[in-house]
Amino acid sequence: MEYVDVAVIGGGQSGLAAAHGLLTKGLRPVVLEASGRTAGSWPEYYNSLTLFSPGRYSSLPGLPFGGNPDRYPHRDEVVSYLSRYAERLGVDIRTGHRVNAVRTAGEGFELDLADGQHLGARAVVAATGGFGQPNRPALPGLDTFTGAVLHVSQYRSPAPFAGRRVVVVGVGNSAVQVAVELADTARVSLATRAPVRWFPQRPFGRDLHFWLTATGLDAAPLGRFQRHPATMAVIDDGRYRAALAAGRPDRRPMFTRIDGASVTWADGAREDVDAIVLATGYLPDLGYLAPLGALDVAGRPRHRDGASLAHPGLAHVGLEW
């Protein structure tokens, strides 16, 4: 069995940044990526996705994003950048290597790969991120819905929904962006449990990330506060708020039930709909750590600031917030 210094599980932006950091410490990481490319989840996001952080705040360590530093890169630019980063990193990156399980082995770990191979490692970095497992909430009657149900991770463009009645569930950035895009060609409602909260993308003429960096508020405590549903805000340059104010889409309190092809709204009205898009976030994709006892009952890692509370040689990078 082959042994390595550090096995980094996941070859997206988190795994690549972790590998860069390990190199600066004189270690020789091996990056294991399940897919056939080093771009994480980015190639699978919807076609129109654009970052709300400018290029100057979107770079990984050691390589500027390139181009106009004040522009907001789109999905394909991010994919291209990550591929370029991986090529220049100078690290052993193995695509098509899915990790099924990580177990303790002596003072280190043994990784079981999907192809039957095994890899020994002195340490492990779990960098599969917070976007590998779509969160599909147990909405009343959802399993009986006769229309189309898809998570936002499966959404690509509004073309298949033209002229249809669509409900988008969620209150975050993706929910609002997708609902507004769909409203150009479909009849759309944004269903939320609370009103949408807004935060300007460029307060006082400078990008939000400039102010967060200048004030030091981009630290972890702010992220934990922002994670709470009561304080989560949609970052907006004015377009999305105006679209909702114009009723394209309209925002409604969350429906109470689904029956066949219809939803029952909070006011008791029933309406047939063609599709429900769940923009309801993601869960950590860390099932391979279950043999270590490193996860809680909800499948989330037991850690403090990325350091595992279960094993000193295990670290987490890329978790939400």
C-alpha cells in the first residue's frame, strides 16, 4: 500500500488552496478528486451564475485571478481559473479517485478508494466542501407532487420552464437570482418562511468585500452570525430588489402543503404549479469520515476552526462559514 504525507480529499478550490498551504510547510500532499477535473462543484452550477465578489477578492493563494480586478467573474471564468491554478500548483493531483471511507491505521489513516485501492496517509484534509450534498427539506406532501421537483444544483437555465408556473423555495442569493431569472419567461413565486433581507453589493461606491476586509469583519464570528436565517441577507446591486418589488417574481409566505399538482398557500388558496425549485442550500459531503467517528448525529463534522475534535491528524477546509 502506498503511503503519503497528507491526503487532501477534494480537488476544488478548498482542496487546491489547502494543498498550496501544505506545500509552503514543506509537506508533499496528494490531492484525491472524485470527478475528472479540478474545479469542484463549479461546472455544475447554473449557466448565469456570477460571483458577488470581485476578481481581486476571488483569488486563491499564489495566483491572481487575472483580468479586471473589479469585475464580477462568471461561472466559466471560475472553472477556467481553478484549472489553471491546479496546473501551476506542482502537486500530485489524482482525478477520478473517489474516497469511500477513511479509517485509523496505527498513528495515521487508511483511505479506501472506490476502485478498490487503499492509500495510507499520516494526515488527512477533508476538503470536499459544503456544497457536495444538496439539502432537500421534508416539505409536507413533496413526495406526492406530480410536477417537476429539482434542487437548484440541478438547475441550468430558464429555457425548460418557459410559460410554466414555477415556485422557487428559499431566501438566499441563489433562490432570489434563479427566481428573478425564471420570471423573464415563466410565472414565478418565491416562497420563503421570512421576508427577504437585502444588503447592498457596493455600499458607498465600494464593493462589500472591500469594507469587510478594511474593517476586519470578514472574520469567522461575522460568518457565524450571517449564517442564522434571521440575519441572512441577499447581496444585491439593486436589480433583484427591484424585480421583487415589481412582482417579477412575487414573494409569498411558504406554502403549507402539496397535494398532487397543487400547493396550498398560507392564506388557504390552492394553486396548480408545474415545477418546484428547491434553493434550500447544501449539507457537508463527508460520509467517508463516518468510520472515524468524526461526525455528529446530523452528519456534520465535530471540529473547532477546522481542526477535528475526533482525531489530531484530521482537518477540515471549505465548510460553509
